[in-house]
Amino acid sequence: MAFATESDPLNTERPVKISIRNVFKIFGDRPERALDLLKAGKTKAEIHAATGCSIGVDDASFDIRAGEIFIIMGLSGSGKSTMLRLLNRLIEPTSGEIEIDGSKVTTMSRDALIALRRRDISMVFQSFALLPNRNVIDNAAFGLEVAGVGEADRKRRARDALKAVGLEGYDNSRTDELSGGMKQRVGLARALAAEPSILLMDEAFSALDPLIRTEMQDELVRLQADRSRTIVFVSHDLDEAMRIGDRICIMQNGKVVQVGTPDEIVLQPANDYVRSFFRNVDVSQVFRAGDIARKTQVTLIERQGVSTAAALERMEHFDRDVAIIIGRDKRYHGMVSRTSLIETARAGGSDPYRRAFLSDIEPIPASESLSNVLGRVASSPWPVPVVDDDHRYVGSISKSTLLETLDRTS
Amino acid sequence: MTFDLGDGVDAVVNYILDNFAPLLDAVAAGIGTVTNGIQASLLAMPMLVGLAILVLLSLWRVGFGFAVFTGLSLWLVEHMGLWSAMMETLSLVLASTLVAGVIGLPLGIAMARSDRVAAVVRPVLDLMQTMPAFVYLIPAAMFFGLGAVPGTIATVIFSMPPVVRLTNLGIRQVHAEFVEAGNAFGCTASQLLFKVQLPNAMPSIMAGINQTIMLSLSMVVIASMIGAGGLGNTVLTGIQRLDVGTGFEGGIAVVILAVILDRITQSLGKERAGVWRLPFRRTARPEAASTATA
């Protein structure tokens, strides 16, 4: 449940792992001039007009503590990905200081920086960034390979890392044979293979579909608990941040506007920008059904000769009582429950899905305002499917989704 | 006002001839060793062995149908009496491609790493590609004498630009996220080049080498004017004697060699290193792929 964050007394007592002090990043040809203007209080637009420079990160100062999952959140263009890359100096800061375990990253020599990246800090990318010329095991062993670890040793460690992320037996597969979720497991294994104490994750799960995303989030939380790693996780997804974050840092236009636990941010938002993430004046008026519909239900594609066994198996696997039946063109066909499927399967005959459709479920148009659908969602025993103008399946709204959304208004 | 550029060039050529003779001789000896070595070994090889090698390469890299084409067309060349001329031409092509690669690959890498180098090299490449070949054929003969060596050098000048350009392009087009991942995991500059950039630029680099081979074949006739020999001689003889038939025979042999080399080198760029396509089992991989993702 998103808002039930456990208040962890240990949190505040953990030692500081990464300390960020007055860090600026300015993109462009004349960063010093732009920095002076910025410190003199000029706006972004004025600075851009005067120097052609744009501001990536504007005076960021905060601490990341050892062993926490620290989320950097913001809209696109807020500087969150830049902030993450400043930590391992994939992007050079214009000014300011970053310390990891007390040593200054910002003034480190090239060699020391390379050693740090090999040993202590690794990264997972949104687009996976697996090297296509390498198979799974060689991708996972990549960091160890560049660090000069011998072949037998690095393969063993890479295999351990693959095992830790639940990807055994794919050592010699090509990465383009894997699904998105499996690719990101390889990305995670590659990052874990050198046993770094810090993991940087750049929207690592954003490219995955929601069911897999949740699974990967759980995996990450488990891996973090195992070794007490420090994880810095960039995300634009509120639910993801609330779900896995110990603390959340909210960025707006390159500035850090608030750092705190999910509770603190929800209860005492620093400004309207933060508030807009978490509390809407009246969610039920502002949101449309399509906005809160989520693809967390199992979907089954209806085609010739479908069997109920496979469908039941998938529902079982994802622990769902109902499944949405869609056509190849993603159009919504109907909804079945486990019980109705089993009954029609017993009765035998063709078109098992059709006859198993739950009769009392009518899809909601995505453009319907939330206030108009409250009653229907509340009275339905099942999540209610939402479809767009072309009758394509958008997602579904469950009672708990609804309550979560409404909770933000209070 | 007239400005006589030609006099200046003459002066430079003469200056080089007068002052750099030992250097020119050394270059000639170096390239001569490569060209003559390749030529001698290709000519020493019995025709059937050469044919078998090319047919097997075609079978391995391209497929059964193309191997049949290679066999039949080479049999035709042999029966036109042009086998050894073709081997001379092949050795010229291989030698100039080798030289072009040895110079061109590092140059392309340097271009990819520095915009300044790229800005300097690019117009030079334009010059090499567009300057009519006859213009540098004469100084090449003056510097290096007649024969296969100036032929190789003139061919290198004309055919090197694609491998330089496509190496540069290939490295620059490696996805930014691969480079970022390489850096994030602590690659040094040379590790980044050899483990990330070059492997991912390979298809482009191989396309460059393929183009270099094709261009060097198109220099065959011109190079034979300064005594490079090979199929170019046959064509040239045909032209000089107004003997259309002989010219055509030489021409068709050039085309056959071009097609064979083109298809074989193209296939080298298509697959990643280590994953060879086996003859008669071309469906094996896609099936494996679909079961893995299912």
C-alpha cells in the first residue's frame, strides 16, 4: 500500500554515504559566466538569452545515507538524470563538491575515478544498454572484465550475480533473444557482479510493463536488504517512488525542492509543485478514468483455438482472480474470472473465453471523469476495465486504486 | 592576374624527387614486398586450389546458390585464359586493401575521437576521391617507377576514403548509452575503444572495407596503364587494338571478381563475430530465437 510507509528509526542514524554540497551543472560553452549570473539571481531564461547556457542542476545539497533506497523524482527536464550522472561523474559538475565515503569525487584523478567506478559504484540504465556483441554472461561480467579480473573468476562471479537476479541458464543467450524484463535482469546482474556498495539506477524499470515492473521493484528491495547497498534511483513514477523509496528527493527545474521520507513529503509538501505530485485539490474532478487505470490485471489475447488451461495458469502465476480478454488489435472483448473459466472448461465446447465472460461488467470510457465512475467501481465485485475511444483496453480500476487516488485529496 | 598553381606543383614534385629518393625507395620496397608477395603466392597456387578456396568461401559465407555461381564463373575465366591475369588483379586488390586498411582504420578512429582531426581529414578524403586518377598516376610513376607498386599506391589513394569515412561514422554512431555504460563500469579510453566502440562499429567498418575493395577493382584498368598488369592489361589491349571481344572478356572477368569479392565481404559485416552462419542450416538461429522469447 503506497502510503503506509514504515517510519524507520534507523533511517536517521545511518551514516552518510554520499554527500552533495552546492553542486551546479551548467550545459553550454560559457558555464562560468552563466554560473555567476545564476548566483546573482538571474532567471533561467535570462541566463539562456545572455550566454546560451542551460541549467541542469542548480545548487543541489543533500546527503544520501548508507543502505537506503534514495529516490530522485521529478518531471522530465527537472535535472534528475543529470543529478544521478554527477555522482559517478559521467557528467562533470560545473562547481560544488560530491563526497563518497568521505573522499571527494569531484576532484578525483581520472585513474581514481575509474577505480571507483569499477569497485564501488555501478549503474543500471533505462534502455538496458547491454552490449549487443556479447552474450548474457559476458555482459554480466563486463565490469569485472574491464577491471582485469581473470576469466574463470569473473565468469563465476557473473554467474552468481545472474543467479541472484533469477536468471539462470541463459549464460550463452544473445541479449536480443531476451524479453525486456530479462534484459534488465542482466543489466542488474552486470551492476551487481562487482559487489559495489552503491547502485545508480536511471529510470531502470520505466521501460518495463507494469506487472514486470512491480516484480523487479520487489527484486530490487530484496537485493538491497541482502547486502545493505545504497541505491540511488531516478524515477518519474510516483507509485514506484512510494513503493520502494526510503527517502525521496524532489527536483524541479534543476533545483532540489524537498528531501524527505514519503510520509513527510505527503504530509508537509514544500511547495505547490510537490503538492501537485501528491495531493490534488479534487482528484475525482481532475482525473479521468484513463488517468488512474492501471495495467496490473492479467490480459489474455483471444484467438482461434485458445485453451483455458494456459489462461488459468497465467492467472494462477500472477495471483489474479480475473483476467481481461482482448483481441489481437488490443480491443476489449470481455472479462473472465477463474471460476467462470473453470466452469466453461468443464462444460467443454468451443470459444471458452466467450462463454466465460462475466455478464455484469461494462467497460468505462477513458475520458469519463472519475467522479462519475466512483459508484460503479465501488459496487463492482471486480476491477472495472477502462477502454479508449476505439474500444482498446487501457487498464482497469480496482477499489484499492480508487481509494489510493482519493486519499491524496484529503 | 593569373596565378600559376601548376608551376608550384611541378616544383614540389621535383623537390621530392631530388631530396626524398631514399624515402621513396623505402616506401616502394615496402609496398613492393607486400604486393609481390601476395602476387607470387596467388600465382604459385594451382588454379583448382584457388577455385576451391573461393567456392568454399562462397558456400560458407553466402550460400549454396552463390557457391555454384562462383564455381561456374571461375571456370569460365579459366577457359578464357584469364586465370593468372585475374590472380594478378586480385593480388593488387588485396594489397591495396591491406594498405588502405592499415592506414585507414587508425585514421578513421582518430577522426571519430577528435572533431579537429575530422575537420582536417575530411577535405583530404574528398580530394582523394574526386581528383581524376590520371593526375596522380603520373607523379606516382615518377616517384615509384612502373609496375605493381605505383599501381597499388594509386589504387590506395582512390579506394581508401570509404574505409576511413565508415570507420569514423561507425564509431560515432555507436549508441551513446553503450558508451555511457562503458564509462560507468570503469573503462579506460582504450578499453572503451576495443570493447565497446569497435565491436559495435564493425558492420559499418566492414561496409567500408567492402567499398574499398570495390573501388580498388574499378582502378584496375587505369592502374594497368602504369604497368600494374592483370585483367586491366587485357582490357587495355582490347581497347588499343580495337578488339572488342578481348576487351569484353577482360571486362567480364573484372565483373566476376567484383561480384565474388562483394558478396563475400558483405557477408562478413552482417553477422557479429563468433556467430557464423552455417551452410544448409540457415533457419537454425531464428528458430532458436523464437523459442527463447516464447
